[in-house]
Amino acid sequence: MKIATWNVNSLNVRLPQVVDWLTTHRPAILGLQELKQVNEAVNTAAIEALGYRLILNGQKTYNGVALIYDAALAEPEDIVYEIPGLQDEQRRVVAATFGDLRLINAYVVNGESLTSEKFEYKLRWLAAFHAWLAAELIRYPKLIVMGDFNIAPTDEDVYDPLKFQGQVLCSAPERAFFQEFLALGFVDTLQKYKPEPHCFTWWDYRGGGFRRNHGLRIDHLLASHAVMPSVVDCGVDAVPRGWERPSDHTPVMLTLQIA
């Protein structure tokens, strides 16, 4: 069973790439971030033609997330479109349960800069997200949290640590939240299976970022301890980042061995 995450930075623009990637890799579940479309604008037919179904939580121009799942899976249950108790108009999460496996797909706030109101919003959002994950883990021991976290957990996840020192995505408060997520009872699966430095998931469009491998690891798949016995691999597929008109992110995929 393959579960993947991908910030597509506009599903309208990247739909042909999503279709190609689904056709090639056939994941059971793919979480998308930054749809930048309302639900009604998404061309669901192109994806459904491949034997998939969609759970959409879209938003015009910004944000928006989706879960694309194989129609052969059990019908999703307990679908959630927002963090409980958080007053937020931005569409950043979607969750669903497939059998005994709970999936949360998140597009975490970027934060802009440490002195901005958007960074204060990010910290409030992360606090609410942490509380939600703690509660979800009690209800659903088999839990996978995936998405664009907009956090590079360590200096090894940044091509130039000095350049990003104390900057948004790499600041001490953001990294502390990431460690607190792990402390709840999650494993950073990509770090476990690809622990070498410079294993990135995002590269800036500017300055030949991808060609020079000037990237960050900010897209993550966290698996609860109850899921880990089934995990056999996690890796980055950098191929789509080299396509024409690519997203600045690339897919990350988790492989499970489920009897």
C-alpha cells in the first residue's frame, strides 16, 4: 500500500502531472496541498477515470487540500475539514478514516517572516494542530499525518543552514513544534528511511534551485507507532520537479506492507 503527499501549487495548472503520476505510481491514497481552487472548479472526472475518488476542501486562489483515494478502498468515514476549535477561514486540513487507518492531510501556514502577523498566526495554528493530533491519536492509534508542514526540522534538511538560520521554516519555535509532534507518538518516516543530508522535497524556482539542489525538506509523512510495524519504506520522487511547469514541491511516498 502506497500513501503519498504532494504540494502541487495549483491543481488547475498541475492536473496533467497529477494524472500522469497517479497512472505511473498507483498510490492507494494521495494527499494534495495548495489546490488553489474551489471544489466545484476541480476537474474530478480526469482523476475518477483512473479509478480514484476525491475528498476536496478547496479554496479560491490560495490554500486548499484534497485526499485522492483508490475507489477499491473501504468507503472513507469520519471526514473532517477543519481543526476542531480553531476559528479559521483558510482551508488547510482534511482527514478521513479508511478501515482502521486514519489519514490527516495538512497544509501548514508558511508564516512569511518571524516579525509578521502571519508568523503569529502560524504559531497559533500549530498549537491548535498539536492539540488536535493528540486527541486524534487517542481515538485512532493507527494514524498517518502528511502534508506540507512548512518546517525544515533540522539543519540537515536545509541546503544552506547559515542562510536560513533564524528564518521562517527553520526558526526555533517552528522546529520545537515539529519535535512536539514526534513526542506525541509519531515517527518522521522520511528521516528514518532516507537519513542522508540533502534529501529535499522543495526547491525554489529562482536561481536554478532544483538544478543546484538548493532545497529544503518541508514535506513530511509522520506515522504513529502503531503504524510503524507495517512501514517498509519512504522516499522522495524528484522526477516531477524536473518536468515542464512543475510545482516547486515534489511527491513523498510511504510504502506499507499490509496483510
